[in-house]
Amino acid sequence: MDIKVRKQMRIIIGSKNKAKIQAVEKVFPNASVTSKGASSGVSAQPFSDEETKQGAIHRALNCIQGETNTFGIGLEGGVMFIGNKLYLCNWGALALPGHLYTASGARILLPQEITKELLKGRELGEVMDTFAHRKQVRQKEGAIGIFTAERISRIDMFSHVIELLRGQWEYNQL
């Protein structure tokens, strides 16, 4: 059952990243979506599933501070080890007063040359620009787009997470 989102529904996404904003607009096409640079409260390059999740939660909660009738959405990309292999990970959070929903999405193995650069302290976005010989990969296709031959874009990846968040919220409205 799909709950209709009214135009007056207000959503603030805690990021100025174009791919993240487009993902929210895709999943909530009838809502009023604005963005703000919200702090993640975690390192610039989250290095675990938990840290990435906390970054999304902090962004979402930051968006609803002092707000009423507003959804806050936080999206965070990071990396995580499974054994000795480094994977791309991503998390989202949807916050409204008294409620918090979280969801995670795609995970793919990162090539060893990317892992080596990240372990030197570099951010994935910066590494990807160098690796792909492109500019602002994080604002467009993202690492997921590069490493899936653009079958899945960063917008697609975050849209999936937002669909999971919206579905949890809708379920709780029934």
C-alpha cells in the first residue's frame, strides 16, 4: 500500500551532494525537498558499517532540530572491512520527531589499489577522481557507478536506501 505524499510535506536532506538530493527527489517526487550542509559527526571517510550508519543518523537528526512537520534525511557513504577485504557501504536515516528509521544498501568489493589509497588516509571521492580520471565522481556516478560499469549509479544506490526508509515509515502509518 502506497501512502500519498502531499506537496506540503517538507523534507530536509542533510547534504549538498547532488546525487543524494536527486535520490531523495526521485523517491519523494511530490514533497518539498530542501538541502542543508549537515554535519555527519563522524570522520570525513567513515571506515566501518557502524560509523557510516552513525553519520547518516547525525545528518538526519541535525535536519529536524527546531523543525516541525519535517522529515530529516541523512545519507552517508563509507567503507567497511569484511575479513581483510574492503567494501563500499552506505546508510540512510529518516528522522521525524519521536521516530528514527535506518536502512543500508549495496556493498561491493573495492579493488586493492583503492583500498591502499584509503588506508593512507585519503577520502574515497578524491581517490575515485584520480582513479577514474574524472572530476566530482562523488556528485555523479560515484564509486558504485565506476565499479559496476555504470549499471548502478550513486543516485540509484541511495534511492534504494531511501525506498527502504520510506517503506518503513509507510508501514508504521498503517
